[in-house]
Amino acid sequence: MGFLSRLSANPLALLACVVAGALVGIFLPELGTGAAVLSQLYLSVVSMAALPLLLVATFFGLRQTMALPQPGLRVLMIAALAVVLVVVCAAAGTLMGVVAAPGQNLSHDTREYLGGMVQSAGGDAASAEITLMDRGEPPARDKPFLSGVFPDNFFRALAEGKSLGILLCAILFGLAFAALSKTQNNPLTQVFEAIYRALEIIISRVNLFIPLLVFGVTASFFAVTEPRTVAAMQSFLWSFMLMVLVLGALAVGLIARQSGLPVLAVLQALKAPALISLTSASTTASIPDTIEAMSTRLGFSRGVVELVTPISSVFLRSGSALYYALLTVFVANLYGRALTPDQLALICAGSAVAAFASAGSNSLANVAYASMVLALLQLPAEAALALFLAIDLICEAPRNWLTLMFSCALMALVSRGLPSERQAAQEPGAAVAALPVRFAFTRSDLMIAAACSMAAALLIVMLGIGVGLRRGEGAQAPGLSLGHVWTAETTRT
């Protein structure tokens, strides 16, 4: 078990699994296609434990947040900051698309190749979109969107893995549970605490096999993906990767500033959830490690962390917002569409809305939600489905990692408290909590202190002996004089 734990947390070992999977996928494509079973098995087990954990973690976080002063304002602040962070990512993606202009200066052969991909998938684009959006269920237009948000059966939503419905049920149940007295909710709290810890153990044990997941996903990707497709989309990939690194670095810097720790210490604390988000296709697989890193290692409020972590894993799709904005600009450049400032603002707003609309969807369905932004500019959605499905596996890992970093940044901002509380704490006359005084001694300091103590004790003993002798001499002198006087008196008589 210890070997698997060290292996799953070692970036070099994971990189070796990527190289091995790539070699198997290139030279043994049949074996590489079969290796996809490993990723499907991992996702099945993680979803089995992560979705109930999503429910319980939201319940505990909401209960602790409701116990704080002004809980309504705190929840509103969390929601407002989440919207701002998603819009920032959408705006950054739009700006990067304007500066880097992916898809604009492509060669004639590359354009013909991409055009052939779009045309070959044009006939099945509608059916592919339906399959991605609803996983084989009836089309979305025949089924209202609110049915996935407000389920009529909680156990059905839990069984089908509908994160939005599960999250809403958890919020409603948590609000009702917080209204109970402490004597009424103590027994159920203990039960939920045991369930919470058990689900954490399941996910932590499954995450030990991440190297096998990385090997299987890489092998299957190289077995079914044409290298020319990746080369033709390299302008988009480089722009997306660069923007992910820039925004992720800004988020890490913000976390370091809020925690008062060095950047390297923050990166070390977030190492485990970052590796899970980079290697796992599930945004909920890193929930236990994220809660542990942000609360125990970085010192943020555990109640806020337990509330924000599961909610942000579903709703805060900052990586998707960046992805949609760059995708739309790429398709516009591919079709030779000159974008005006009004259209750029529309891309930014549409990407943010599409990111929130994609909450609770799997990785492949994220590509289909890009059609919402493309429709605003009357661009063909077939291009997104044909081109970006082929490279979505490459974009999935940095997309999940950016979402994790911005979720942690949101926790860092919210943990400071309400603006009124921060202002009261910064006032000159505000009471400052007394900090405990800590003493630290080395071995040499202790030896010097012991020697000084022995010398002081010896000096006190010697001083006491000297004072005693001095007093003895003083007491003997008056006695002799009296005896002498008494003897003289007796002689006279």
C-alpha cells in the first residue's frame, strides 16, 4: 500500500506511465484500445463514492456555515465571487484568442484536412450532439432542463449521477437539518460523519491506482487519434495550455497571499489534489484531498472549505469558460470571420453562461455545450463536434486543473470573512486577539541554562553558609561579654 501511495504521488512515475501508454498505443493499437477499460473501471468506482461524498460534504459545510454570523450574506458572497472568477476566465480566453489568433494563419493543407474532418462528421453532427448532451436519452428539447436541476426522485438522481440534482437535494436537506436543535441532530451527525470518513477512505484507496488509469487513457488516446489531427490543432492547444498556466499561476499566487505562506509551500500542499485533477476525468475525485489540503495544511476555515469544495467542483467551471472562449475564436478564424468588439463581448458572456450550463456534465458533453456560444455568432457547431472531440482528452486535464485552482482561490477569498468583518478587524481601535508566546530551545541552550542554574544554586548555598557563620559569631560575642560582666560582679560581691 505504501508503494502504491508513493507511486501515485510521484510526477516522474506518472510521466513514465504516460510514455509507456503512448508507446503501447502507437505500436500496439489493439492493446491500447482495450486499455480504455481501466479508465472506465476507475470512473465507475470513483463516481460510486464521489457522488454520495458530494452530498455529505455539502451537508456538513452548509451546517457549519449556517452557524456563522450572517450566513445568507456569506452564501451570496460565495456565489458572486464564483461568477466573477468564471467571467474572468472567459474574458482571458477571449483576449488570448484575439492576441494569439489560433486557427487564422493555417496552411492550405491543414485547412483542407480540417475541412475534410468537418464534412465527414457533418451528417452525424446532430445525433452526436444529442448523444453527448443526454448520454443516449431523449433529446434535450423534449425534456425540460429544470428536470435535471429539480429531480422528483432523489435516489434516481443519485443513481443516474446527476450532480445538479444531488447538490440541490443536499442544500435543501442541509438547511432543514440546520434548523433542528443540537439534541435532535446529534445522532444523525454521527452517522453522516462515519459515512463521510468511509467514502473518503474508498476514494483515497481508488486513487492509489491512478498510474494504471494514466497508462490506460494514454494508450487508448494514441491508439485512436491521428497525429495529424493534433498537429493541425496545435495553434489552439498551445494557446489554451499557455493561458491555463498563466491563470493557474495567478490563482496560486492569490492562495499564497491569503494564507501567508510561500508559493512553494502552497504548491506542496496542493500537490495531491492537483495530480488527481490532472490524471482523473472526474472533477469530484479530488474532493477529499482538496478539503484536507485547504483546511489542514493551508489553515483555511474547514466549514467554508467543506461547503465550497463540492459546490465548486460542479458549478465553478472556470476551465470550461476559458475553453469555450478560445474554441469560439478558433472556429471564427477557421471560417474567416472577423470579430468585432461587440462580438468579442458576446463570446465572453456566452462562454461564462455555457460554463455554468455545463455543470454536472461529463467531459465529452462539455464540447457539445460549445454550440451555445457558436450559435450566438451563427457559426456551425459541426466544427466543434468534429475537431474538438478528437483533442478533448488533451484539454481535459488542464481544464480540470484550472477549475481546481480557481476553486481553491475562491475558498481563500471567502475564508477572510465578510467585507464588514475585515474592515472591523483593520480599524485602529479594534481589539486584537492576544497571540500565545512560544519559546524554542536548542540542546546547547538547554545545557547552558542547566549549567547556569547549577552555578546559581551553588552560589546560593555558599551564600547561605556564609550568612549562617556570620550570625553565629555575632551571637557568641554578646554571650562572652555578659559572662565576663557576671563573673566580675560575683568577684566584687
